[in-house]
Amino acid sequence: MLYDFVIIGAGIAGSSIAYFLRDKKVLVVDKEGICQKASNAAGAFLYPKVGFNTKYTKFVNEALLYSFDFYKDLGVNTHKDGVLILPRDEKDIVKFKEYEKTFTLNYQNQESGFFFENGGFVDSEEVCNKLLENVEFKQLEVTKIIKEDNYILNDNIYAKHIILATGWENIIEIPYIKIRPVWGQRIEIKTDIKPEYNYHKNCSISKNISGIVKIGATHERRWSEKLPDEDNNKILFHKANEIIKIDGKIYSMKSGMRAGSIDYFPIIGELIDVDKTLEVYPEIKKGRNPKEVFYKKGIFIINGGGGRGFSNYIYSAKFLSEYILKDKKLPDFLDSKRLFIKYARKL
């Protein structure tokens, strides 16, 4: 069977682009299953970014607003009850006063922090399964990819195009793209405590839904094989109790390795043929922009979304689908070409 697209990875990245391409003949594959590993461990919080109004802050907050509308149309509850974002320390208090001057989202000053009505969270498994409702899925590990007239995966799956949504795990070496693995953990607490809204400080705390409160945080900005354990649970409890007093029993514990880019923006686009482009335009190594770049036709990537995957990937998948289906130009700050130019200049 020949597919228009085979998407490798069924986390939020792969599920998002599959949804936007669902009118084509699409197959999604994942060795673990739908919404496992990092996506399964994600708190899936939908929060604004507090900071100066930089290009990245603008992107994150545009993605946030887009995702709320998207999930509403998809029929997913975003628990949009707002979020109170608090300073972590004395330095943050000073920074917050400067950040406030550039805010573009509606907010209120509250408890030394900022309350945003655009704050909520989704259920990660519900989202990924909903996105893949009308898309074929197979649980399998891709161990071999060759290119003939079409791409052939594991000798028996044929595709006109491949999309890599593999997170921090590489199955194809891409020299100009480096993914930062970031380990994080989420616990769910059975409790009678009912926060009035969502919170974020050194960790994120959800509202109480059916007696369950989610607590999530990034622990280590490096690769780790750690599983949730008692020590890390204590760290999360301590961080949460710096915000509000929480008492209860652990209902579930999950951890995973998020995939982040070097410059924090998601990475999307068609893979570049590095050798051919540098051979034709060796002046790139001297800092000059090439007249063109050559691509490995038919193989794309969506990765590097970091800890805001359930809004950033949704928004990024929209751009990638428009590039693939309508030949629309990708935003420069998302296009993987930005990383290739930096890579070539370092050679």
C-alpha cells in the first residue's frame, strides 16, 4: 500500500500534523503507541509566556490563543479558568515590573503576580487520540528507511512523503539539527483541595477536576533515564506547596524526555540536503546567505517544541501543513533552514 504521508511518532507533534493532513492517505507509526513517553507525561498546560515582547514570546502567545480556538472546534475541554503566574524569587519580582510594560494579553495584577484569563490545560491522551480519530495508526518501530521511487520503511511500507516527529530520539542523522532532551515529571494528586484557578511558579498546578490536581515541572535540562520516584515527588510537592497548600495521595506518576530546540522555537520544514547545498554554495561557510538550498525531497520534520507542545505544535503543524499542501512560505523563525545557516557558518 502506498501512503501519501507516513508520520513517524504519535506524540503531540505527530498527531498534530496528522490531523492537518487527514484528508490525504496518512499512516502514523510509533513504537510505543499513541501519546506515550513525553506527551503522556506532559501536564499539557496552556499558559501564556511572561517576558519581554520578543519574537519568541509573541509566537508562544499567538500559539496559545490559536490552540484555545482549535481545541474548542475539536471538542476538547481546555478548562479555561485562567492562570496565576507568580515570580519565583526576588530577581523575578524586579523582572516582572519590566515585563508588564510590554504585555499584549489581558491580565490583572494579583498576589504579586499576573492573572491571565487565557490559561487552562487539556488531557494529553484525549487530545492525541482525538487528533488521530480519522487517521490510520500502527504500533511499530521503524528500523530501516530507503529511498527509491518512493520511501520504503521496514521493507514493506511505502510512502510518497515521510514526516519525522520523533522527539529527542533520532532515526535519521540530521547534522544541522540538534535536539535538547529535557526531563520532566508530572504527578496527579487525589485531594479535596480545590484551587480557584491554575497556577504557575516553579511548577504548574491545575484546577481540581473530579478530585484530581495535576502538578508538573521540568527537573533537569539534560538527558536522563530517571523514572518518577519518591525524591522527585517530594521536590514537586515542595514546589507546589510554595504556591498553595496541597494535601492528598498520589494517584499517578509519569515522566518523559521533552524535545527542545537550541533556540527554543519548534523546528519544521523539509530536510535540507547539506552536502549538495554546501558543494554548490561553499561561500555559506564564510557567512553568506545562499541563493537557494537543496532539499531531500519528500522528507519533513516537526520537532523541538519543548515544554509548550500542546499549543506550540498545534500552531506549528498548521504552518507545516500549509507549506506542504499549499506551498506557503514557512515563518523564518520556524523553518529548519535557520539552523542550517548557523550550522554551515560554524564549519
